[in-house]
Amino acid sequence: PCAGATAFMLVARGDGREYRLTLRTEPRVDAPQYQAPFRPGAAWAEHRLALAAFEPRFRGRPVPGAPPLEPARVAILGILIGARQAGPFRLELARLEAV
């Protein structure tokens, strides 16, 4: 379903903090994950994350030489709070799709 996609689009609202959409193309825990940041405000809004915005990382560090993200190979996705921001958070997700 993701073949030919050029971006991932989320509809979200939250607390204004930075979050990251994380994608893995391999189910292995030692595989790099591709991360792109987004910052949802209090109102529902679309966040379009171009494939070029996804950086390959492993345990928080860049992975030089990793292949570009292939949307058709995404096996696992997640959302994490960015930059080690501690404390309570609020994030609501209405939709996530490859576009």
C-alpha cells in the first residue's frame, strides 16, 4: 500500500512538543530506524513528512551510508517524544497514511 508514496501524512493534535515518527524496514531490533520530527499544536492539523525528512538512526545516532527509506518496505512504525523531553505529554493521532 505504500509503494509510490512520497511522504507520510499524520493528522494530530498535542501539546506543542516535538515528536518523531519512526519507521523500520526490517523487523530486527538491530536495524536502523528512520525518523522525522513533527510538532502538533492544540488544534487538529495535517503534518506532511516528506521521505527526504526521514533520517536513518540507530540508538539515537545517525547511520552513515544507510539506504534511503523505501515506503513499501515499512514493517514497523512508532511515535516517540523528541529530544529527551521529560514529563507529562499529550498527543492524539486521528490518521496516519502514506501519500
